[in-house]
Amino acid sequence: MKKLLTVFTFLLTLTAAAENHRAPVSPENALLSPLYEQMPDVSRCFSGKLNDKEIQKALKVVNHIRALHRLSPVVYKSNMDEAAAKAALIVVANRSMTHHPAPESLCFSDEGAKASTHSNLFISIYSIWDPTFAGRRVADIVRQMKKYLIPTSNIVASWLIDRNIPSLGHRRWILNPFLTQVSFGRVDAIRHSGSRWDVITGSSLVYQAAKDIPLYPTNFFVACPFNDYPASFFEKDEFLSFSAIPISADVFGNEFVRFDSAKITITDQRGKPMPVRNVHWDNHAYGVPNALIWKTPGIKPHKRYHVTISNVRFGNASHTYRYSFRIIP
């Protein structure tokens, strides 16, 4: 009995020692593990696997945005998850975005490259310089880094806002009336060199061609912003946009809409005219196959604005559209 007790005591001591000498949790694991079922590892070109909660966040925001514009919801296609993740991996590994990654790109894959050609892409890089990180507890490091980790909902919102993108290609895919299927990929990495820490996020929203074209009313249109519009989806210094959808049964039939003689008029709730600047338009197939784009400085929250767009031409006719919007904080 004494011998058995000695062995049992030894095992308890060994277990306690193992607990005390367990490898420390890395800041990367502590910060990123809540997002993933399998953690990405960019050093091994492994894209990981997002958990379903993050995927549903992305889908929820996409469909919330579409509902604001009277658009049909999209469905999620999980069969493209791996391709979407590999497209995001290429972004993070190379710290840059391109819809046509070269074969010599870091972490290149045919699947990721193909997905990149029909995706909205995103990158965020935050660098933290702090020599005091040395010797600090993981919890303290994670707490400081957490504010630099971009929420999935913000990634989707950034595509809608399309900051400094005159063509608004990302917005136009989110607001494409004929979009029916999407897949979402995200890869995060934390890099440490000396006293510098980089928090890097890459993401892709893979869009897939419509099989069953949604039906919309005659003379349907997509305007941004529109009606009561959340401030989280609008930045006052960025572009406003309008797309006419006269033909709901044919995606590319809407390429024939012309805005070369169109006139944009915006008034505030008192009838005062608002400025209209940086006007341009195109018929490129960035999602919605036509877009009239401009800036209106001076838009304020809670104020209602009335928009009239006249002399929009398609076929042999000229059309006028009217709508209003109000930014709601």
C-alpha cells in the first residue's frame, strides 16, 4: 500500500509540473481562435477554416444591405468556401490585393487565383510599435491588438462604402439585383518582428452567376443611399450612386442605359439645392451593368434629402426617377 501511494503521489507531482510548464498561449491563437474552426497558418500557406458564426455574420450583413435597397436576399454556397479562403490567403501572404494574382505570388493556388477573379477583396494591415511588449502577459498583448482586428461586419460594410474607388465596383456587386449566391473567406495573421507587431486581415466575397433571375418591378432602380439609411453604411465624403434596371429578365440588357444627358438634382428637406460634383457614369459589368456616380458634400444625419434624376435614356425614351434618403446614426 505504501508503494502504491508513493507512485500515485509521483504521478500527481508530474501532472502538476506539466501544467506549470505548459507552452504559453500565443497572442495569435488567443486573438484569432474565436473566429476559426481551424486556425490559418500563412507560413505554411494554410488558409484555415472559418467557424459558421463568422460566415453567418457576413451573410447577414450582405442581406441586410440588400434589403435596404429592396433587393432579393442571396443564399450561401459553402462549396466555394475553400476557394474564397485561398483567395484571402493570397491577399494576406503578399500584403496586397489583385484580382489576377501571378503564379509566383506567395501562397498561390489555382483555386485561389480563380476565385480572386470574381470576388470582392479586402485587406487591412495595422502595425503596432511597442518595445514594452517584451515580457508582457499574453492577455495584455491581446487586449491592445484586439482593437486592430477588423470585425467581419465592417469588412462587408467597407465593400458597400467603397472608399476612394470611383467605379464603385465592390458596391455594385453587393447591390447587384441579379446576384443570388455568395461565399465568404477570411484569413488573419499576426506577425512579430522586434518591437513591431502587424495585424493583417485579408478577405474575399466570391459571387456566383445567377441561375434563377429574380423578378423586379418595371423601371426598378438601385440608389445608394436610399430611404432611411444606417450611418454605418455611409460616409459623407464618399460617392453616391444610382443604377436603372429597366429590364429585369436580362442582366446585360441593362447595359444599354445611358446617362450622358442625365441631370441630378438634390434638395434638402427645406427645398434648398445641394451641390452635385464629380459626376461620372459607365456601362461596365461591375455587378450592376450601369451606374451614375457623384458626390454631394454637406449631407447631414437626420436630414431628409430628395433626389431627382432626369433624362435617363434607354430604348427610344427618356425617363425620370425620384427618391429620397435620410442618414440614421
